[in-house]
Amino acid sequence: MKKIVLAVVILIHVTAISQQKDSTSTFKKRVLENTEVDFLLSYYKQDGVHSAVGGGLGSEKLTDIASNIVVAVPLNADDILTFDVGVSAYTSASSSNINPFNSNKNSSSTSSGASGQSTTTTTENAGPYGTPWFASSGASGSDQLASITANYSHNSNDRNTIWNADVSFSNEYDYTSIGFGGGFTKLFNQKNTEISFKANAYLDQWRPIYPTELHEYALNGANFQNQGYLNGVTILDQDGNKSTDYLPASFSEYSKVNRNSYSASISFSQILTKKIQMSIFMDLLKQEGLLATPYQRVYFADKPNYYIGLPQYIPVYGTAANEGVYHLADDNEHLPSTRFKVPIGARVNFYINEYVVAKTYYRYYQDNWGIQAHTASIELPIKLNAKFTIAPLYRYYTQTASDYFAGYKEHLSTEEFYTSDYDLSQFNSNQYGFGLTYTDIFAQAKIFILGMKSIDLRLNHYQRSDGLSANIASLGFKFEIE
């Protein structure tokens, strides 16, 4: 794989050299002197107790490893072509419970308890079992995302006008996205003033995956308990007794599977003094189509409860002590087919002295689903010496709940729209972190034909008031090909 990547980088570089030979011989400072290559790696791990797949209850354990290669090629003095190729892979306890049922055809059941040790329980209820608190053995517990973006930018002779265009493609197991867009930047007042416009469109397509019990109902109708996956499987009522009354009649498959997103943004940047630079921005975003996630369950307060699994765990269903029973969904989430988002924000950077810069940020957000949010952050890059910079970071976020959100078993079946995804709930969060950057503008360190310009390490801890916590680590290397 490394040889392939290196070959691609060399090929792009050779192409750039051939382009450069055709450029004008008149001296002009180049926008980008040499081909630059960025290698980016990130690791993300989270845990929480409000799984959206479990209807607002259950493990949110997730790990994600992502890598990107970004190659910026100077085609000539004015034009740059950039490719960004990314691959990520995740494992998720929550997503694995799209099908939460582990196979158990004997009279005893083995499951992994909170201690991580196997426990065996004898029961008259032979059949599959599951729990929202641990990952099932289903294939949906992991997935991969691949993406590629190509961007072309052109700078005018005086470097006061820049325009760019981009196209993108990404794909994972149940979702595909195609995007395109462009932007325009104008600099005034001896480059002390800058105004930018940007617009993008993403045309996406779901391949809906539904929770197992809802999928079986859609496939086999009212007789679904006697056919397909649920044939011969014991369904329990709230008291742990066998029942044939479970019927998720509210559920129907989505008629639309597309999701289109359109955005337009404007930003204004101004150098106010020798030590202060500020910028303001506003975005307008519209989404339309299938905006709900097909495999996220919802449970109604006005409907009886039905389960598959081991009846002794029903009384402790809402705790991690539940090692073997799963609540069957009443429906999956339903949300409006349009959404408008308007973020407005500002950045102000203060040059304190030759060693310290204060970078501040604020954003206000509002949408027509009832969410209002505020984000504020501060970063303090501190220059330790000519090559090393450390940057502590703090970020605060707070939002109100969506009009369509309610927790586990808090919705009513008479509602038109409903979700138990805690990303749409009321919460606040704190993020703490720091970055460490090594910079060598002369790229003296060499790896084959690559001269290393910088290394950037960032570590962050994220904590949300609803119990979700995460740790994020990223590592970036910037090289240039001379």
C-alpha cells in the first residue's frame, strides 16, 4: 500500500512539473512552490448510555480509525490541484444492535456480562437473546467509509482574486454521497480585507437498513412471527410471559431514500490592528429527503412492551445488569423531510507577543427543528522555540432540544414526528485538549523524495452532560516534494 501511495504521489509530481514547463517565463511568485503531501491519522473512542439504535437507551461504545492523504500540486504559478483521499473503519456496540439477537438454540444461554466474563443462565425460553448494553455478533457492528475529494483553485496575477471548484464522492455500506461546489475570494486594502463566498451541494442516497423486528414485519406482514427470522422465536410481554400480541403496526418502509444537502456561506475577514485580526461568517444550509436514520428505534409510552430473550432481565432492562433481553421496537424514528440551518459566528485572533497568540471563536446556531446552540472556544498557541509550538484548547457547547426529541418510552404513537437520538436532545459539552506542532520551513528532514515540513499532534477529551464521553487523537505529517 505504501508503495502504491508513493507511486501516485510521484506521478502527480511529474505531471505538475510538465505543467510548469508550459507556464510563462515571466517571473512571478508562485502560490505554492512545491507539491505538498499531508498524511493524517486519527483515533476516536467514545462511550455513553443513550444509544439511538436502542431508542435512547444502551451502550454507545464506538471506536473509529481514520486516515487521509492530501496531495496539493502546483500546476503552474497560479493554479493548484488538490486531492484528498480518506478511509476510516469503525466498530460500534450501538450499530451492532440493529440486529441485537445472538443465536441460542439450547436451553441455556451464554452472554458476556459487565465484567467481561461469560455467564450461563438456564431458562425455559430457548431462542435468540440480546441486550442494548453489549454489542451483538451482528455484521452491522463494523463498517468502512471511503472518500475522495478533488479541488482546483486559481489565483489572479495580483493574488487578490481566488476561485475554486471541487467534487467529492464517499461510500459506506448503507450510504453514498456525491458532492460538488465552488468558491470565490476577493482581497482588498493591500490584502488587509478579505471577503469569501462558497456554495456546495451533496446528493446522497440511503440503502435503508431497518431493525430486525421491523424488517421482518415489513417483509412478512401481520403473520411475521410465523415466518422468516422470528419463526419459532418466543416473544415475551412485560411480565415475562409468552405472547403473540406484538405488532409494530406504526412501522412502514420509507418511500424516499435520497438526502440532498445545499449550503451557501459568506465570510468577511479584516486585519484591525498590528495585533488583532477578526472574521465573521454566516452559513445557510438546507436539507431535504430522508433525514431520519432508518435503524434508530423508537418506543411509545402508550404501547405495551414486548421482548425477545431471557425474562429474568426484564426488571433490570434499563441498566447494564441486563445481560440477555431486548425490547422490540414500536417504530423507527420519523423526522420532517426538510431542515433549514443557520449558523452565524466570529473569530478574533490576538497577537499577545512573539510567543503567544490567542485564538477565540464564537458561533450561534438555529434550525427549524427547534434547536438553538452556542459554541465558544479559545486556543493559545505558545511558541516554545523556532520549531516547537504547544497549543492548549478549550471548547464549550450548549444546545436546546429539538421539537421532535423525547427519551426512551416518552413518545406517543399519535405524534407525527419522533426521535430518541440524544444528538437532538438538550445538553452541554466541554472539550479540553492541546496540540503540539513541529515546524521546519526548510524541510531539512528527508524521507525518500519527501522533505518534512511539519508534524502536528492533537489530543482532546470530550464530555457531554448526557453521559457521552470521548477521546480523540490525531497526528499529521506535512511533506513537500522539491
